[in-house]
Amino acid sequence: MRLHFALDFDGTICPIDTTDFLLETFADPAWLDIEARWQAGEINSRDCLAGQVALIRARPEEIDAALAGIALDPAFADFLQAARAIGAHVSVVSDGFDRSIRTLLAAAGIDLPVACNRLVQAGADRWRAEFGAEDATCSNGTCKCAAVQPKDGLAPPRVILVGDGRSDFCLARRADFVLAKGRLATFCAAEGIAHRPISGFADARAYLTTLHPAQGLSPAGSAGLVLEDLHA
């Protein structure tokens, strides 16, 4: 059995929402009006992000300098090491933007596969949002459900989602188990989705102690894991 930890970025790996941070720092305040329309369900995430990014006015070096002051969850690196030690695949699945995600991961010395939206320079200080192949059933800029589908022709892995908010709701319904912060924990409880509430990656790291080699199967560090919470 293969195990895949699918990790949200904003509010999860990174304690703050980096997209909101960039908007608060560099965008015309009209971005809040677009946010209100998204919160009200009038527009989807893709349209919301496209409209908001168009309001940013900042040179690349200004964005990078602002991001330099942001730190990841202090327990994330330890979680990642422990997840890899049991043979799990780990990737970032985010409705945020590559410039923030890749910059902050690189600053922390972390290399992970990333599925996310793209922040593309459209002028000296102007930007546009670009998105991957659209799933007609998904309102996110990046379809997290599609991002965790295997591309190697093998059987789908067991997916454990680690997330915190609205962009994780769809994948939470399809994942085998969820480690949930904030609004996602509330959503999972209301929907009867198998989950464990967490406050950060220290809790997620503790969860890994519930994964152990199955009797007669491969040892830890390869395939063959019993996921106790999945069968609770």
C-alpha cells in the first residue's frame, strides 16, 4: 500500500495565508470587495484570485523581500523527515501561488513536488494569475483532487490530507483521512469525515506514531502500513 500526504500550504505549512499577505501589502484595497464576493459564493476561487492579483502593484524584488520575513511552521521539517522515513510520498497541493510557495520552501532548504497556481509578471510592477488544467467540477484555481491522482499508472495511494480551509473541502471528501486545522476541522466534523483536529505540524508529527508496519508485510520505510485511524 502506498501512502501520500497531500499538504496545503497557506495556513498549514505556512502559518499565514501568503496570498492575503501579498494582497494586504501590495494590492489596491478593492481586493477586499472581490474577497467578499467569493465568500458570498458569487464567484469561484479562480475568478477571485485572477481579479485580486490584477490589483497588485509591486516589483519582483519587492515581493521577494516581503516574503523573506515569513517563516514556516517550526515543526514542519521534522514532520517531513518522519513521513519520508516511513516511505510516504509528500507533496504540496495549494490554491496559492508558486512565487510564495517555492520561495519559502527553498529558503527553508525543502524540496517537494508542488501543485499550485502561478503568479506571472505582466509588467514592471503588474501581475496576472495563471492556473492549470481546469476541472469543470472544481471551483479552485488548482484542483487538489486531480493533483493527488497517480501519474505512473499504479493503483491510487492512500491519501492523507493536511489542511486548514475552504480550498481543502473537496479533497477532504475523497481523502482516506484528514489532519485538519481551523475551518477544515469544523467542516470535517459537520460532514462526518474521518479526521483528527490538529493545531500544527507538531500534532501531525505525533499522528505518524499511529502508523506502524503491518504483521507480515514490509518494514517501516517501505510499503505495507496499517493506518489505525483509517479503520476507526
